[in-house]
Amino acid sequence: MTDKQKKMLVRICVTLVLFVGLMIAGRSGKFPWLTQFPAGFFVYLIPYLVIGYDIIGKAARNIRNGQVFDENFLMMIATFGAFGVGEYSEALAVMLFYQVGELFQNVAVSRSRQSISDMMDICPEYANIEEDGQLIQVDPDDVEPGMVIVIKAGERIPLDGKIVEGESMIDTAALTGESVPRRAGVGDEIISGCVNGSGTLKVQVTKAFEDSTVAKILELVENAGSKKAKVENFITRFARYYTPVVTIGAAVLAVLPPLLTGGNWGEWIQRACIFLVISCPCALVISVPLGFFGGIGAASKLGVLVKGSNYLEAVAEMTTIVFDKTGTLTKGEFKVQEVIPAGKSSEGAGNETLQGGQAETQAELGKEILRLAAYGEGYSNHPISNSIKAAYGEPVDVARIEKAEEVAGHGIQAVIEGREVLVGNGKLMKKMEVASFAEVKSSGTVVYVACDGRFLGSIVIADSIKDGAEEAIREMKQVGVKRCVMLTGDRKEAARAVADELGLDEVHAELLPGDKVGRVEELLAKQPAKERLAFVGDGINDAPVLTRADIGIAMGSMGSDAAIEAADVVLMDDDVRKIAAVVKISRKTLRIVKQNIVFALGVKALVLVLGAFGAANMWEAVFADVGVSVIAILNSMRALKVK
């Protein structure tokens, strides 16, 4: 509990003791003046002010600021009215139990907020800079990219960077929800907000603090509460009109019947007070946002950031999910799987070109194919180029590359050691009329290599499927997602192989970044009105699609800043299996919110009718307000629970 909540608890306990004492004294018959004016009025006024002074103060301030109709105003008017008709104990009871409900509400909000504010603890307080052999603590904002910081065991990593010295286990639980630490050593990238578990690390900073992972996450968390769901907006609008209407209704109930029937003014004023207490909308006003807040908190426990309750609501309505392939369903780590020399008919000619007539074995020819491909791709940083250079395993001496030119959409045309080398797809081989060219059927990406107009062979490069991707698709089907679609710029054969292995419903291949937006718009046009489409991606070129989809889901660990900025939901550890869990959380949250609305409105409507006809007393009114609020708040707390 916070200090403020503890003080409120003390006020409630003091008032409750006084209230019980006064009730016992009044029932004993020895103190009849407790029910009479002025003695009873002033005796009950003391505990009333102890428990309700802040409510009266808020109501007065709001009236001064032009915001008359809220729950504070209703409580003040209702209890003043009860005092006016001599119902002193009821006036005190209403204020006491209203404050009990407020305490429940504050504790519930604190617990819900805690699950999200735990994210705020990832903010580092300092960074260590080494000067003259001494470690100096500086503000992370003062550290510039390129500087080297020292992170001791147990310290929080203050900035994004690359390890230049040391090895350690990194605890990423605060960001990803992953309980198992990850090993990191020289050359590995590490992100701010995680905790250095064991060894001392020296890290070269790659991003300023304002651009770091932790700064972006904190910004997302701080803004999460500002984007309301449709249900929340409805309740806000509802309360705006509902409160003035019931206040006017209570005034009419207090004045009109006595004027028309000549009835007892005190009785009708009491009914009006009961009407006001019942009609207080706090059960709806707090339980609905609290339910969504609990859902966002539950997702954050799993390492998933939902940027607002409107997006949580949209996830609950999601029936179609579209995936980018590379880096989302596959690891994005292209590796050379196979080097296939050309057939015997072309092998001889190729061997003569390469080795001046000396015969070569298939293995030697394979090495030469890989070498020429690595040199051909020497100036490129494309993942496929990098995989070829990695498989070659030796430094590429760019001095041997006399000329290198990219043929758009086809590959590379280069002059290496005086020979004309072609490295690219089948279109390049056909365009250059390479002799003895033969296409290779493979689900992987195939790079063909030719030298001096003769076909040498091909290199098969493949991307492996992510761990848990198949399980993620299966779980999404189980939670009611109707269609799982994949979009990729890769070849149809490679895309179809991945789709078949994962059990996807639909696949669109050989797409440019702009084509992905078009495909998503086509899918959106086919969506029923109350169903939503999500897109999952991680690259810079995914940002337009993430923005266009109903729900954009980005990879937070390896994804680009542009993708994370454009997305509505961020998976902090890139685990696509967590999408199904967020769908479950969102649907549970929506169920809880709707239960609260139906329950609160139902009970209030019933007791309002009874109160208007004099069949409900102040105690039933207190239940209709405080009791309903407490039950709705406790129900909302269920949204926080995650299996």
C-alpha cells in the first residue's frame, strides 16, 4: 500500500469505530438525542467530516472549475440531503462505504499499474565511464555513440551497444518475460534495460540514450493509457450525459410528487437521496478502464507491449493474421546449404577456363564456384551476399575485383582477375545467354555462377524456420484465428516450402515492399465489418504495412526502430507464440469488461426503480453503489492473471 492508501485505511477504521459506537448507542434507547437536531447532527458531523472532507473538497473544486456532475458531487448532494431530513446515520454510512469502495479501487489500480510500471524500473540511473583507471558514474544522456562504458556484474545495462571485452549471462526478464538468462560475449549486441548477470563487460555504445531500446519502451509504456478502447469511450460519453440526467431526475423526484400530492417533503427528499446514491456511475467509470489496464499489464508480464486499450480490443476481434517471412517466421539467417557444380557436359569447358586445361574434382570446382561468387558479391551487404562470403570463409581481396556492376533484379556482373563473372538468378543467366545453363529446382534461394560465358554451377542458400513458429500457427488456429497468411519477397518455391511446413492457409511470394501494402489492402477489403486483420513484421520495409493493418505487431528484440514505432503491439523477445497468448488475454479482458457493464447497469436499474417507489432504503442504495463497485473491481482484477 502507498502512504496515501494507508492514511485512507486509518480514516476508514477511525470512522467505522465511531459509526459502530454511535449505532449501538442509538439502538440502546439511552441517547434519544442522537436522532434529533441539533445534538445528533453535530455528533454525526464529526465522523462524517473525518471520512468525507476530501470528497466535499473535490466536489467544491470541480464546481468552481465548471465540472459539476461527477461522483463526488453526487455523494455530497446525497449525504447533505440525508442530513437535511434527519437521516444522520445513513448519511455517514453512505460516505463511509463509498470511501471503502474508493480504497478498493485505488489498491486495484495500483496492482494493475504495478505490472506495467515494473517496466519503468528498467530505466538505468547511471553509466560507468573509465577515466585514468577509475570508474566514474555519469548520466546515460551524457554518453555518446562510440564511447566505451563498463558494466559490472549485477548492474543494469544503461545503453545499447556491442561487447568489446568480457563475457556474461544477460538477464532479459524485465524486457522479454524470459526467465532464462542469455550468454553474451565479444562481438554480441546487447540492449539497454537488461541486467548484467555475472562478468564485467566493456561495451561500445551504438545509440544515444534517447534512441536506445529502454528509452523507446518507456515512451511506449507512458503513452499506453492514452489510447482508449471503443467501450471505454462509450462509458466516458455515457457518464457525461448519465450523471446530469440522474441529478435532474433526483431533483424532480424530491420536488414534484410533494407538490402534486401534498405528500411528506422529507420522505420524497430521502427517496431522491437514495436515487442519487444508487445512480453514482463509479462502478462503470473505474471497472471498465481497470479491466483494460489489467489486460495490458497481463500482456506486459509476458514481455508483450500493447500500446493502448484500443489495440487490446482490436486483438480480441482479430480473425486474420498476416506474417512477413524473413525474420518473423524464419530466422533471417541465410546459410549456404549446398554448392552444385554444373553437369559433366559443361564441367570440362568450365575446368579449362578456370585451370588452363587441368582436370579438377567436383569438390575443387565447388570451392572455385564459392570463391568467384564471394568475390562477385564482395561489395554487397545483402544477407544472401553475406552468407556466401561467410561460407567462403576467407577475406575478399577487393583489389582483385576490377569491375562490379549490379543488374537490377538479376544479380552481379563483375570482372575478377581479368575474367567476366556472373553471379545471380536464372534471369541473369538467360539474359547473358550463358552456355550450358541449367536451372536447379530447390525450395531455397539459388544463386547461379558463370565465368567467361560458361555456366559453372549453383549455390543453394536457405533460411531456417524459427523455433516455435509451427507451434505459434497451431495455437492461433486454436484461439479462433481463421486465416494465417504469409507475404514475402522470396521465390515462390521457397515461400511454398515454408508455408507447407508451418500449415499456413495462404502465401503470396515475390512481392516488393509496395506490393505487400496492396496485398494487405486486398485482404482488408475481404474482412467482415467486425473482424480485424493483424500484420506481423520486423523490417524497415514492413513499417508501411504495419501502419496499414488494423493491428501492427512488431518484433522488439531484432526488429527495426521504424517497425517498432509503426506497430501497435511489440513482442519484446520476437517469440511469435506469444501472439496467441495476447489474443487469449484480450478476449478475456473484453469478457470481463462486458460482464461488469451488464452487472452494474442491471443492479442499478433494479434498485433505482425500487428507490423511486420507496421500496429501497439507503442501505440497499449503498450496496447498489459501493457493493457493485467492489464486485466489479474484483472482477476486473482477474484480467491481471496470466497462465
